[in-house]
Amino acid sequence: MRWHLILVMLLLHSATPLASTIGEAAQPSSRSTDATLVGLEETVVHRNELVEVQFTLHNRGSQEQTFTINATNVPSDLLISGLPLTHTLEAGFLKNLKFNLSATSTAAYSTLTIGLEITSVDDDEWSQQANASILIAPYSRLDFGNLGISSFISDAGTRTSVAVNITNNASFDDDVTFNLYTTSGWNWGWTMNNSDGVNAYETLAPGQLAYVYLWVDVPEIIDGSPLANTGPRFQLKAVSSLDRAVSQWSFDLLLDAYRNASIDSKDDDLILDPGANGRISVDVRNVGNTDNKLSITLQAIDEQGQPISGVTLDDRIARNGWTMALFGGLEEVELGPNETRTIEIGFQAPGDYTGTIDVRVRVFAAGAQERVRTIDVGASIEWKRNGTVALQTDECRSLLPNATCSASLFIENTGNARDTFSFHLIDAPSSVEATLSETSVTLNPFETILVEVVQIQAKSEALAFQIGDVDVEMHLGGTDTIIGAIAVPTKIAPVIRWVFEDIEETIDKNGRLSITMTARNEGNAVDGLLVQLQSSHSTPMSFIPPFIAVYEENIEYPRSYEITNIPIGFNFTIEAWVDLPQDQLSNGTVYVNTTVRSQLAPDEPFIQMSTGSYLGTPWQATEETAGWFDPANIIATIVEIFTAWLWVIISIVISVAIIQRAYSARKERTAERHLFEQMHAPQPKEAPQDWMQKFQEKPKPVQHEAVMAVSAEHFQQAFTNRAGAPTPAPAPVQAEVHGAAAQAL
């Protein structure tokens, strides 16, 4: 039962919005009707005259409507035709409508009102009322004394007064309203008793003549406007109070010819080089309102801007070395109103380094000499001093001692006048001496010259590879102003000079050719040598290189070596040996070349040729047995033995010294211990009868030094621990070593 109740409630709630919507849709929509008549102004009608009354119907409703316009309350003096009017208009649209109106011949002169009713065909309950004012008036007749359009000539910048007569030719008094209309912005006003600033008022009786007075301010001529014989048009209107009729008179206010000139602009004053020329542009303009010529002249003035007496006005003036002239004046050619012409004022400067001058430009329009326009232009001389300098030659980068070189400079005067440049030697390295060959040059503007300025000589004691710059400055003549600094680089060239002397060549009894020579560096540079040994025969040969030599490792017989950084004046010995052939069948000669090259000049070798003759095997004598007493062999053997046992002997000496030191230390400690025991031992008691024994001589006991007994095995083991294992005896020395030792001794 509860479920049924809930279901019914839900259905009722769902159906309620639908019912509300249906009810709203069933209601009829309201219509908005609204309209009005626009433009119902006062209508003037004369007796027996038919006029049209025009107005506009405006549908201000929201839907298209059909409206009917009809007249109500029509006075008896008026007759209406063309009403009612029915028209359909869309919402918001307008439509121009009209109807005809006339007055009867007996209608009274008065203002009447006609009612107009607007009704809607679509809405019977809606209507709108409007009133139309109708003036029944007699005819007016206001006549100006001038017919058509009048013209007046006026000067610019003046107030021009204008007067015109008007007559009331009607039969009734007329209150006339006057107003003036023009498209120009010129200022104007009334010279009448009754006016409000915009309109003027005058009452005219029938047949009365009156004057209308007004004034117009003619503006100045600006930029040639207004032109001569041109000007704005003014319309003077007279409105009748009888029938609102308008009488009109027009006049043109024309400008008389006006002549004037102006100077609008000029360029900046000139800054000229000495002796140079230039022009200043000046813009002149005809600001009159008619075509005209311009008169242009120059006037000389002083520094204070005052005219110089005695110098006439002209288009060319020469003064104080200056010349000023006018260019492009074209004084015989007319300029139109507001037309501009550019003239030029030329200045020719003297050759001085300083100076200024001014000139005045005078311009006026032909026929208006009283309106002279002037402007001052001037020029000054500025001396710009400058130049450039550059090193043109470079001959001093490899200078031998006592040799000379020169440095040439390329100089240009980049100033604007002839100028002098001076040269100053600032610094030079210690390895050379420098002097100036030229101290100054004089050049015209932009002239160039190549001049040798510096002479450089290397000192005799100068060392190779010394470098430095010779500093030269170029100044403006007569000043300390530096305009360029040049560094001439110098470098001392190496002098390669090796002296070879004490050349010795010997052949021993074993057929070995020994070569010895001394080389000394007498150049000016630390040098090095590359030494090479070459032979005409394939035979054993070798150098005996000095300890400072560098040669290939693991080579038993070096045939070349190199020595570097050999100081100046240093001597060293070149030694070499060559074994002469012993196995040739014929006699011959061995040619040996010892070639020495400097590291600084490897292309200039020194070659020492040595020769050694040998005998072929058939001519060689049988080798005799040598005697047992050969001092050289004995000495060589002794040297070999000493060399072989040298380290053993040194070890033994060191071991003995250590043992001796240990023994001495032990002995000292033993003596100190005995002395300590004696000093601290108890003293025996003396008996009285023993005091005489002190004076008896006692034999001194003999002390034997304690000697440590060491066995031979222990001594050998201790010596081996300190000196190392004994070195085995070297192999017997070869015969070649004996020979070399003998030769060395």
C-alpha cells in the first residue's frame, strides 16, 4: 500500500511542470502598438494659396501595423484635401506623408491649429493625437538694395565694414531678423543697436528703407594664403516676421595683393680647411599672395654683427682674404605664392691656419622693400693636424756585428693643411747603436713620402740572437703631440766561426790510425757540433766521445756524436781511431774524413781528411815474439788488476776501520769501569805501625790490556757481513785495452 502511495506522488510531481507549460503556451501574446508624427512644423499659408503639409509617420511598435491619419477640428478658414491617409509600416520604420492645405479668401490673419488623429487598423483600442500649427499671413516683401552677388577688395589684417540697405515693400509692419552665414572661419559681427551676437533685429514700417551694418576681420596672409583676389563668400539673410519669407544678399570679400618674403632655414655655419671653400644653403620663400620676384643681396658685418660702413650691398664680397658670393639667387625669376627657393652662400677661405668671418643675407619681395628679412651666416677655419706613420722596410732582423742597416718610414699627412712632422729617437737595445738620419719632414695635405729615418749599427761585442726594438716617435712639428710610434725590430745574427788546431795523426805498431784535433768556438753564439767519421774502407773505427757528447746507445764503436751548448771560447778535443786493413792482398791507403758541422750552420761543414797507408799480406813482416819486459803491458796489467780489486780493497779498509773503532770504544769503556771501581772501593784500615810503609818504594804492578780472542771463522763471517761477498777476479784484459792504455800514458 505504501508503494502505491509513493508511486502516485511521483507521478503528480512529474506532471505538474507539464501542466504549467501547457497553461503558459495557451495564453495569448500581447501586441505593442505605438506611433508618432514627426516634422509637424508651423505651416504658413496665404489667402487663396494651396500649400503642402509634410510630416513623417514613425512606427515605434514591435510589429508591423497599418495606420490611418485623419484631421480633426479643422477651422472654417482652412480647407484640407488628401486626408485620411492609410499606410502599413513595419516595426521601427518611417514614411514621409503629406496633405494639401489652403486658406479661404476671407480668412483672418491668425495662427490656427489642426488636430491630426492616428489610429491602428490592427488595434481598435489604440489612437494618438497630434497638432499642426497653421499661420495665415499676408504677403511680405523685403528687398535688399543690391541684387545678385557683390564683391569687395580688402587688405589683409584689417577690419572691413559692410553696409547694405533693405526696404519693406509690404503693406504691414515687419519685424525683420538678420543673420550672416559663411564657410570661412573669419571673425565677424554686427554694428547695429539691436543684436544678440548671432542675429540682428530691425522693425520696418511699410515702405521704410533701413541699413544693415556688419564688420569682418580679414586675417593676415599666412604662407601666401588667401591668394590675391580670392576670399570667402558671405550670405546675409533677412527673415520676415509676417510670413517667415527669407530675402538673401551675398557678397565676396576678396584680398588685395600682398607682397612679402621670408627666410625659412639655413645650414650650419661652415668649418673649412685652410684654403678650402664651401657653401651654406638658405631657403627663401615668397609668402605674399601673388607671384613676385625676390631681391637677395649680401652685406658685410663685423664680429659684433654690425654692418661695415663703406662696403656696398652686393652678391659678392671680398674681405680679409675671404671671398663670399651668392649662388642660385635667380632674382629675375618669379616665385609663386608660398613657393620656396634654395640659394647658396659660398665661402672661399684664405690659406691661414685660423680665422672666422660672417656675412648677412638680405631678402625682400619686389615692391615691399620695407619688409626686409635678414639672416647671418658664417665660416671659420679649423686646422686639423694629423698624420700616419708605418714601418716600410725591415732590414735589421739579421744584423752581424759591426754591420749597419736602415729603417724607412712611410708617412702621410692626413691633416687639412701643410704640416711638419718631427722624429724622436726614444730607445735602442744595448746590442746596437741607433741614430736619426732625418729629424723632420714637411708634407702637403694627403701627401705621402718614404723616407729613411733611422741608421742602426750592431756593436762588435754583440752576442747572437740578442733582440730588441729601436723606438722612434713621430710628433706634430713644434709640439709634444705623438701621432705615431714605430718599433724597429733588431736581431743580432750568429757568426759561425770554429777554429780547428793541433791536428795530429799517428799510426801505432798495431796498425791503428789515431786522429786528434782541438776545436774552439770563436763565434758570437753558443753553438753545438755534429761530428761524423767516414772511411774509404770497411774497417773498425770509432770516436772516443767526450763525456758531454750525445750518441746512439748500445753502439760499441760510435761513428758520430753531437755536442750542444758549447760556450763562446770553449775548447774541446775530438779523438778517433781507425784500424788499418791487415787482410788486403795489395798495398793501399785508407782515407778517413772527420766531418764537423755547426748546429747553427749545418750546411757549412768542416772536413779533415786523414790518410793511412797499409801493407798487403805478402809484404807484412812475421810478428816477432815480444820480450817479457814491456813497461806498457806491465802498467796496463797493474791498472786492470787494481780496477778489478778496487771494491774489495775499499770493503776491507772500511771493515778494518769499523773494527778499530769498536775496539777503541770497548777499551775506553773498560778503563772507565776500572776507574769507577777503584773510586768506590772500601778503604783498608791503617795500623799505627804501618804509617812508615807509605814512604817505602813499592814495585808497580804491570797491567796487561784485555784482548778479545776471536777465531778465524768468526772473523771471516763478521767481515763478510760488513763488506759483502768477495768479488771474483775479473777476466783478463784484452790486448786492445792494453794498447789504448799505453797510448793514453
